[in-house]
Amino acid sequence: MAPPSPASQELIDLAWKQHPLTPHGFAATVTNVHIVLLVLTTIFIGLRIWARAWLFRELKIWGWDDTLAILSYGTFVPSCIFTILAARYGLATPDAELTAPLKARAALYTGYWQMHYAVSSNLVKAGIAVALLRLTITEKSYRHIILAILICTPIFTAAVLIVLIATCNPLGTQWDTDLGSCPVHVVMAYLSYIFTGFTVILDWACAIIPYLLLKDLEMRRRLKISLIVVLAFGSLAGICTIVRLPYLKYYLVEQDQLYGFANIVMWSSIENGIGIIAASLPPIRKLFRYYGTTKDRSSSHDRAGALQTIGGTPLSKNHVSTQLRNLSPRSTRRSDFGSQGSGPWNRLDGSSSSKENIIVL
């Protein structure tokens, strides 16, 4: 990796001395969107940690999907911060309002954004895929699809990042060639379409596969609606990926490049933020069950283990047996369950053994 030329280094030094602009227009929109994403993802990740690591810690339900979610959030935060900084120096602003040093500094921040976004995006998708693998234990065809995408996407991303870091110095050269040398500038532009294709496939796979697994299951109407909402929300990430496709041309367009490229940055961050939030919804759902948002908190707690959703782990034991009280022959007297039961039952056959067990799933 060749060092920047004296002229390029002078531009870089001058760029770091620039005073920030006040974001307005599209730049203000980009800034506000990333602030909202930071707030929302922080809330949902915080609730996820509260539920998994503290509230239900005795159940030991913390999994690799939770660890990957935390790591994805840890790299998502700096990606948003670099975007907000870039918007204060020229990202999402037309060239007519910028000087060369301002454009250079915005390009430098954008390069830092790209590194963190690529890592965070792969981590959040890996977390969702790990959770999906738990759902598809008996569905080998689905597992093969998930594993293939889970392996290929990080390998492809890592290869692109290694080439970019090794050839473009500094990283912002991809968006401002005056900063230095970037021989793979054109190649990276075309590779962005391949990366987007991988992302679209994985985003929609993460939304469609759970639907195919759950559509034929018999469950309460309220539960099925909540799951459909979660899956529909997760599919928005795939929509954001498609929306940003027309803007990929700004990798090669020099006129108002930072203005056009802001669309790629914004929609990529929205996609990533939606993925982090959607992956946290099922674990957070357990909080509402825990605090008794249903009419019968006890029976709701027992039914928690009947269904395992994305990122979910049963809260109740799989096999809980409750012994019936002795009944006299021909008796139709009710026998109440203990705390683990779900309501009164009538024994219709008095000749049956009083030592039979009812299995509660």
C-alpha cells in the first residue's frame, strides 16, 4: 500500500483543520435518521440484554445469536457516528457548496463508515441465521440454504475489505481520488452490486424461511399475528437493500458524488438498524409475558415453551406432569391443577386410574 503523495497528504492535513458545516436539507435528514437509529437500536438491544442476561438468567438462555447481536450493535454505533460527522463536512451536500478540503474530510469519514457497516451488517445477519438454524433442526433443505449464505457472505465481505484496505490509502480515496491512490476503485464499484445481491438474498431468506416453518402451525390468533408482524418488519431490511440499488452508480459518478452516495449510506444504515431491532423483538416479547400483559399470566408462562421463534428459547420446561386427585367411581367432580396447570378439568371415566399424568407442553 503506497503512502499518499505530498499533494494528497497536504490535502489530508488541510481537511482535518476544517470547521464543520451546519447540516441542512438532505444532510440534516441523514443526520436525524442516524440519530433515531442510534436511539432505537440502543433501546432494543438494552431490553434484549435485560431479558436474556438478567431477568431470565437462571434459565441460561443466552446464546450465540445474542453475542452476535451485541457485536453488531457495537460496530453499528460507530458507523452512525461517522455518518453524522461526514454529514457535517459535506456528505449529502452538493459540490457547489463545498471546498476540496471539506469534501476530503467527508470522504475520510465515509471510508470509516464503510468498514464498520460491512462488519456490523454481517454480524447482525449471522445472528439471525444462527437463530434460524435452531428453527430448522429437522429441515435440512432450509439449513443448507442458511449455512451457504452464512458462510459465503462473510467470506466475500472479508475479501473485499482486505483488498480495499490493502490498495486504497486512505480508505476515503474511494470517494475522493484526490486523497491518494485506489487502483481498485472501479472494481469495487462493480463488486458492490454482488455484495448487494448477497444481502438481498439473505435478508429475504431470514424473513421467508420462518414464515414457511410457522404457516401450518396451529396457534392462538394473537400469537400468530404477533409473529407475522415481526417477520414483516424484518422483511423491511430486504426492501431497504433494493431501494439503494439505483444509487450504487454514485461509486463512479464524480459530479455531486457525496450528495448521491449519501443515499447509499442512509439506506444501508436503515437496513442494518432494522435487522438489529427485528432480531431483538422475539427475546423482548418474553418481557411482556413476564410482566403479565395477558389475562392469565400463569397459563401464559406455561405455554411459553410451546413455540420457539427467532431468537427465542423456551421459558418453561418441556415436560411438566401434574397428578390428578383420587376420584370416586361415577364421579364428575372437578379436579383442579396446581400452579402448573391451565384450569379445571372433568374426568368423564371414573374407572380410569387416578395416577395418570397430564403432560403440559
